[in-house]
Amino acid sequence: MTGAPAADAATTRRPAAGAALHLVVSGIAELSRGVRSFTLRDPRGRSLPSFAPGSSIAVQLGDGGRNSYSLTGSGRRPDHYAISVRLDDAGRGGSKWMHGLSVGDEVTVSVPSSAFPPVLAARHHLLIAGGIGVTPILSHARAAAEWGRSFDVVYAYGEGGGAHRDELERLSGGRLTACASRAALHTHLAAALLDQPLGAHLYVCGPVAMIDAVQAAARAAGWPEARLHAEAFTPPALDPGEPFEARLLGLGRTIRVESGVTLLDALLAENVPVPNLCRQGVCGECRVAVRAPSGSQCADARGPAGIDHRDSFLTDEEKDRGDCLMPCVSRPRGEILEIEL
């Protein structure tokens, strides 16, 4: 994730950190094969907190877990939240729980959080979506249309897909390019990436492989890294890592974190509260401060703290400082990690 500045003042009213919203499902619609949209409203009809385009909310599931879903609205003075959920039979069950909801059901969600906002100073926005990655891209398109900003949309999807295509066609005023195959996407981008105005920014959301291909093509076309922004919907598989001890300095406790277990999961299992949202190293919600770990394995680690940073939220400078990490994905290279908790 490359950096992006604050959103418009009209989209940044923030409730207290960690606040929960108790909403009711007011509408459900079938968008395409396996994809449903859900409209959530305050049961008393009150307005909801505004948000930056590209934001997401965490929905409390029936089993006590949470899943993060992108909001598809523009974020400006919303009277409802809208999310679209693709049924994933191979997932952890969150999408099945969502698809089991009915109009009138109550749901608890987090306040919106954004790790994928637009750059307001950009002269043009090139929005690229793959599959269900269209949801934050739709949010960007809505906001750009409302504010009169220049943008184009490229949408790649397979047979039976294309959720929100009609909305994107309407919002973009004909500036939507639909690609039915990977080859079609690559062919279009080969020309489109060379035909962008100075100061344009690129935003891509979808499967990791697609994001990697789009960013590689953009770099080859001469796009600066600072103008590339991405959000992955299918996180890459992570190396399980070695076991280590997490010393919680403030609590005076030590927790054992086994191979294949994230530090975040280990902390939550021990009833140590850590705010979290995406659990993919994208949103930055679970960031914790750390001290330099010890152990022989740290000798050649990157950064003074010897941390294996696996997130896409921290900047290279922050990673090099080694004074924080994202416990949902990152872990120390050594045997001991001291945490400011």
C-alpha cells in the first residue's frame, strides 16, 4: 500500500476509536452469481458516520468472529452503509453467515476505517478492479463523480461476474472498460498506462496476482511508486515462521506464539485486547509498538528490531525503524519480542 493523504473534510467525522454501531439490514439484492449487496441502516433512522472512499467496516459474525467488508458508497453524509459480499464456500464461514441474513436482522459493525483513500491532489484517477475487488473501486468512483473529479474505470471479471457494472457505467459516463479475461486486461493496460495525464494516480483492488501484474505493468510504463495504490482481497499465503515469545512489558506477561499462529491471534486468545479489522496487514488498525527483540536469529534481520514485516501498510521508513509491527501478519526474526502492551 502506498501512501495517500487525508480525505475531504466532509468525509472524516470520526466517532470514538473502537466504537460499535448497531444497525439493521434494510435491503438485500442479488447482484451477480454468488454476490449479494446488503443495505444497513440505523434502526432509529439516524445518519451514520461519514467515511473516506475505499473504507471498510468489520461485521460481527454469529460465531464471535469479524469479517471486513468494503463500503460501496461515496462516504459523504451517509444515511446507510452498503456492502457487497461474495459467497466463498472455501472461506472461514463469514460470507455464508452474511448470505444467511434477512431483512430486519440486526448486525453490529465497527466504525469505518480506511487504508485505501483517494489522493485528493491527483489530476486523474485510474481505477482498476478485479472480481469482488470492485467494491472499494465503486466507492472511489461514486466520490469522484460527486466531486467532479477526472477518472476512468477498468473492470476485469469472469463469466457470471460483473457485480455493479451498470452502476460503474452510469457513474463513469462511458469511461468504463470491461475486460472478460486476463489477456484482455493486459492488452488494455499496455496502452492505457501510457496514456495518462501527468499527476494521475492508479488504484487497484482484486486478487494478489492481478494486483502484482497491474503494478508491474505500471512500473514498466514509468509510473512512480508514490502514484500506485493497492488493496488485496485475497491475501498471499504467509510462511508460518518460527515460534517465539512475546513479552508484554506493560502487563508483565509472556505469551508463547507457535509457528503458524499470528501474534494477533495469540494475544486475543490470552484475552489481551488489540483493535483489529482486516487481519491482512492492510488497514493498520492492529499496529503495536515494540522494542528490539533479542536472540541470535536477529543478527541479519532488516531494521534495528529484527522484524519480518509482512504488511502493506507501514512505509519502508517505518519498517526500517523497527519500533512497531502489524501483529496480524508480521513477526520477529528472533526468539523474543518485547511489546509495549
